[in-house]
Amino acid sequence: MFAYYLKLGLRSLRRNPVLTALMVLTLAVGVATSMSTLTVLRAMSGDPIPSKSDRLFVVQVDNSPEDAAAGEDPADHLSWLDAKELLEAGDGVRRSAMYAVGGVAEPEGEKGNQLIGGMAVNADFFAMFEAPFLHGGAWSAEDDARGGAQVVLSAPFAERLFGKDDPTGKRLRMFDGEYVVSGVLAPWRPMPKYYWLIGSNNRFGDTDDVFIPIRNALANESGPNGNVNCNGDGPEPGFTGLLNSECVFMQYWVELADAGERSAYRERLGGYVDGQKALGRLPVGERSRLLDVREWMEQQEVLGDDTILQTLLAAGFLLVCVVNTVGLLLAKFTAHAGEIGVRRALGATRSQVFQQYLVQAGVVGAAGGLLGLGLTFGGLWLLARQSEEIAAVAHMSPSMLMATVATAVVAALLAGLLPTWRACRVVPAIQLKTQ
């Protein structure tokens, strides 16, 4: 019987093409508007590392001066003074301090010098954030401790310099020094780039070109490629003065064995703050805190208010389209009142009439979903033109493709409930008298 109703529904699309086109277009526009914005929202608000997002924590050590305003959040970054002490304490399964670096790579041959952006990190960085390797691997713990001249390349940057060949062991001159390639990351693009959100204008962009040992970067006086905020009178002249100052420009991440270790680590962090207070530092250090991945993204407002507002407006627009479709379906089914009366007189039950016209509404929804797919791609293209961040996430996944059609069908079925109920309430005798 369903196949018969489906056949009738397909035929009904051709019986009143203008009205049918209006219904299909109304649903398609509403679905495309809502699904394109929902696709962006879903990508921007998703968990970038669900396997351990509750075990990875960014540590914020508040080194604000004593006269800092009460109730303020601690600085997003921390100083090398604190990062070094936390690293040497060795708490957690894995740990890494990090800061952004930039410079010039000088490849051999005819490639020409290239500007590069990278991160100075500890060796634990790659396992901590589950960065996959295509060739080689991270540098050793010994290289980490002594600040060896190793480098891990991103896949696009390695291919740009060395082609498809494995460059592990090859040498690359950059940052005014010579580095040995220890590994190449496989294509890796966490959305967002949660491990480094502060001062980044590329939260949803490509992976950094290079990763080098942080102690190597510090020994070579590679300056921070980003914001540096200082308390008091600022550092003494020179890079050493920066490292020995209360200037903040680093992040510090720690991976714990499980989420339950959070309170214990927080207590140890409190002990560190108390010890530093005894030395005359961290006068408001008790405001230091731990944030897991989701909390960190929320604190950094990865999902902006404008994106949420756009999504709510799109959902409201879809509701308006559904209401309009209700009116159009009422007009369509009312025109079939005589046909419904004849069917009822010949023995069709109200339930059968209800099923028939609900299937017809579903056919309209399927047609609207197919048209909505094309319009959704157009909507994503328009959204991508707003900013580079949105362009990086404005891509339709297979699950969202199916959700787009499903949304259109469900919207049409919901819109068809009232018109279908009205259709099955037709009194056969009255309709037959008017024929």
C-alpha cells in the first residue's frame, strides 16, 4: 500500500506544478539556510580530541601584581619562569610548554627562501595531542632535554620542500641554524587548533609548518611570534631578560592519567603557588586554574556569539518556511476534497486517507531536500566568504548530507499533519452532493 501511496504522491507533484514548486522551494530555502549555518556551528563547536578532552588541561598560573583587580581571570599565557618549573616538576603523564615562532627556511636547490610559522614544543606534544606521523617520529627525550636541533615538519610543508620522498634525516637550514628532520606529520588539522588559540588568527587553518624543541628555540633566542604581556616595568634588555621576567607568552599543557586526577593536580599546583609566594612571587597566584579542552575553547570564545545568533535566526527562518508550507498544503489538499469524498464513499477509511496524504507530504519534503542540498552548498559558499575561519569549516560531511534531506522530509511531514488531518475529516455525503 505504501508503494501505491508513493506513486500517487509522485503523480501529485505534476498535477499542480505551480503550487508544488512553491512548496518545494519554500522547504528547500528553509532547510538550506538552517543546515548551512548548522554545519558551520557543528564544526566549530565539536570536540577536537574526544578520546582525551577530559584529561588534557591547559595550566594558567596567575602572576598578576598584588594590586590586580579582584575577579579578573588569570592571564591566558604564562611566563617561562613558571613553565620551566612545571616541566621540571614532571607531574602528569605528558606535558609540554609551547610558544609560536616564525622565521625563514632556506632549502637547498631552487626552492628559494620561504617564510614559515611554527611551534616550539616539548617532545610529549605529539603523543599528547595525538598528532599522527607519516615518516619518522618526534625527537627523543634526550634531545628534548639538551635542546637538540631536530624538527618535525607538517605534511604540506614537507611535500613543498622535499616532494613525496621521506625527508627523515635530511638537513634543513632555518631560524639561522641547521636542523635535522626527525619526522613528518601525516595530514593533521584539528578543528579548531585548540592547542594554540591565543593570538592566533588561524584557529581553523592549516597545521603549523614546523615544530622544534622548545629548549632549542630558547637557546637560539627565537622570539615569540605573537603577543607578549608584561607586568610591572617590563623585562631587562635582551632575550635572557625576557625569560627571567614576569612576561607571559607561553602556554603549558598537561595530560593526566584520568579526569579524576584533576583535583590532585590542582592541589599540587596550589603547593607550587605557595612555594613561589614564599619567594616573593605570585601574590594572587591562588587565582591560577586548570581548564580542560572544552572549558578552554569556551573560555577563548571559539564559538562566537555571531555564529550562535546566525544559527538561531536560521532555525527561526526554517520554522517560518514550515508554517508557509502548512498553508500551501492546506490549499493543495483542499482542492482534492471531491476526490477524497469519492474514496471515502468507496470504503476508504480515515486512516488510509491520512496515510495517503501524509506520504504525499513526505514526497514534497524529499523533493525539497534534494533541491535544498544544492542550495546548502551555495549557502556554505556564501558563509565561507565571511572569514577565513568560517571558510575552513564550511564543508558538508556525509552525515550532514543525509541530515539535510532528513530535515526536509521531517519538516514536510510536520507541516503536513494539519492539512492531512483536515483531509481525512472530509464528509463523503457533502462532497458527493456538490459533484
